[in-house]
Amino acid sequence: MRLLHTSDWHLGRTLHGVDLLEHQAAYLDHLVDVVRDRSVDAVLVAGDVYDRAVPPVEAVTLLSDTLARLAELCTVVVTPGNHDSAARLGFGAALLRDGVHLRTRVADVGAPVRLRPRAGGDGGNGAAAADVLVYGLPYLDPDASRRALSPDAEQPLARSHEAVMRAAMDRVRADVAARRRPGSPPPRTVVLAHAFVLGGAASESERDIRVGGVDHVPADVFTGVDYVGLGHLHGPQRVAGPPGVVLRYSGSPLAYSFSERHHTKSSVLVDLGPDGVTGEVELVPAPVPRRLSDVTGTLEELLGAGGEPFVDDWVRVVVTDAARPAELFARVRGRFRHALVVQHRPPGLAERTAVAVTAAHDPLEVAAQFVEHITGGPPSGDEVGVLRAALEHVTAAERSA
């Protein structure tokens, strides 16, 4: 059985104001091609399909079209993440075409999608091929699910991600045990979960999911299954887990912050045999719409040869001139038409310390210090005149109010 694990599409997201839907559509075209070219049996999407609970219409249309295309080629299992609205994503799930499964309800945690082996296939070495059970766990917010997952209706679970995930996995393991039959190969088991598993490396673009100061789930929660397809963290990575269990984040298909600029975005191709995951998983590189880069230097350097390698990138530009250059933003954008962030950071700025401002301070002096903090130098005589005139105007307005 061949599975393709992906997550964190965040359809409808922007990057510093840039609409990414066109690039997200290109990734989904690529995903369909991989499914067709690599004979994928099922696509598993581990949460954060949309970027927000009420996505734009264009994002909904893109998802609908993509699911229809994928369903013509394989089975699709989708779960919501912390960005999605489980109720909205799951609306009409019972009416969807065969082969598309939206697992959005906490009540369905122990009910798997059952994948049958291909006709005529075997598990290798003459072994009979086993079914694959895919348990799609929606994002389990502790406050919303600790009563529903508690074995005692009168006593909710502890208010933590670990408690609700352990309870969900207890249901999964109980269902697996109930399905075992003497003389038949044990089913292979896959779990989709959207969580921060201990040992994973975070990026700046993931939303904080801490409850009670804790956001993580220990990896040993997932004991007893073959593969855990994780969502939430945007960097593709394997997480050390219990013996015999492969835990992996597929990561997001696009970079959603400059902290992700060194990621190699990908999807995960997983082969399951009679004994679990066969060999090493394969990371299938995702198309890169435009490289993200940090560019630092004086304006003269950046407008010259030093900026040449980055003119086609999405860039975060840091200009290091001692004084803020005139028309800084326009000149930078003239050189880097895809500049997303432009900052002026004169030498020594990082060493400056914050100073408390009280009513006893001279407002003109405070304004002058702010100008110096931003530009790297004290205001000129003309600038001091502008500041003084502005202060006098506000003071006069307050007196007449």
C-alpha cells in the first residue's frame, strides 16, 4: 500500500500581503501528478487545509476541485487542524463522493477509513496483503474535547493536549485490537494527528496552541501503530518515537515565514508492507514558486553587485547605513520588486536598551530620541522644528478642547 502524506496547506494564506493562492494551486497540481505517476493508493492530509475558520471563496473552490481530481485516482482522507473550522470543513461529509473521507468529529476518533489491498497484490515474500486502517484525528483542543473523550462522563480529562491525545489513541488501539482475527494478517495502522509532538522543531508561522502553558504531546502517546502522519509544524522532519512506530511531519508545501526559508518543502511517500513501513520514506520535493532570502548591507551595496543574486526572490531587506537613506522604501523596491519587508538597522542598534518614558520626560526630547532610534542619528535642526511645531499644535488643541 502506497500512501502520500501532506499537511498544512493553509489555503487562503498570504505572505506579508502577497496572495499565495496561485502558488498553492500549483502545489496541488503537483500533488495530483505525483499520485498519478507514483501509483499512490491514498492521500492523507493532516490538518490546516484552510488558513482560517472562514476561508475565502476562492480557497473553498480550490479545495473542492482538488478533492474531485484526487478522488478519481485514489482514496483521500482529510482532517482539520487548529486553523480550520472542523464543523465547516466537515459540512456535507456524508454527501461527498466515494473515496473522499473528512474526519472532523471527535466522536469518530476510533472509526478508521479502511483501505483494501489492490486486487492481486501481496505483501511481499508471498505474504498476504493486509488492510490498512487510517485513523484520522481532528485537532483535539483540550477545552473542547476533554469531556467527549473522557471514559467517565462525570469526570473530564485533564486540561492538556497530552490527556486528550492519550484518550484518543486509547480508542484507536482498542479498535485495532477488536479487528484482529486469528489466521488473518494483522491490519497495518496509520494515524493522522495535528499536534506539537515533543522533539519537533517549530517555525515562526505556526499558531500557538498552548493550554495551561503547555502545547506539546509526548511521542510515546502513539505506541502501537505503524505510521503517524503529523501536521502543525511547517518543517518536514522525523520525530523519535516508540519502537516500530514512524512519526513524521510532512511540513507545509510552501514557506509561510522567513523562518522557513531554509526548509526543503515536500510531501511524504510511505510504503506499507506486512510488517509496517517498508524501508525509508521518500520525500517528494514540492515546487518552489519563489525563493525566500534575507539581504543585509548598505543601500549602495544592495543596489550594486551585492543585491544581484536576490532580485527575483521574496526578500527581507535590512539596510545598515548609519543614517536612514532618503526614499529608502522606493529605492529598495525599485531594485527588489518582490521585497516583502524593508528595515533600516544602523550599526549598534541591537545594543541599545529600552528606556522607560514617564510624564516627567520632555515630549520633544522623547520624540527626538525616537527619531535617533529609528534613523541612527539625531534629528536635524529642520526636523527638530517640525517636531516642535507638531507638539505645539497638539498642545494648543488640548487647551482649546
